[in-house]
Amino acid sequence: MGQCFQAANDVSLVIFGFRGNATRADVECALRSSGVALQGALAQWPVALLRVPGPGDQAYALLQHLPDRLLAWRLADGLNTRRYQGRALQSFVPAMAWS
């Protein structure tokens, strides 16, 4: 039987709710407000900002290679209770590798 879960270094976090012109600094600011102590780890995680197709001014962030699933879940829980620049954030941890 194959493994059902991702390798520890293949954990991703997807965050919806950013404006279309969001930057990495915006993502880092939102993550710092999640209530999880990150202690400089943000600089090590690749962040991709992708615009959501359509007429709205929306983008989502994809963080990859988080060190473990528990940290990703804690970040998602903290972000789901926050607003950034007046917009509600919605985040989740994909069950499978996101590419």
C-alpha cells in the first residue's frame, strides 16, 4: 500500500482573500497575525501569489515546504479568524501535494 500523507517537507498552505496586487510582505504580515510564533521561519518558505481569474480583484497565496502538518494546520486555524485589509482570510492545508 502507498502512503496516504505527504512527506514532512512537502506540506503546503493555501490562503485566499488577498487583493490582486498583494505582495510577499502582505502574506508575511497576515501570517505574523495568526497567533503562531514563527521566529524567523517565514524567510525560508517559498511563497507564490496567484491571481484568481475573473473580474474581482483577488489573489491567493501558496506557501510550500512548511516543516510539518501541525504547524500548517495551526497557521490555517489562526488565519481563518483574521481579516487582512478588510478582507476575510480563508486558508486550508491540502491533503495531497499541491503543484
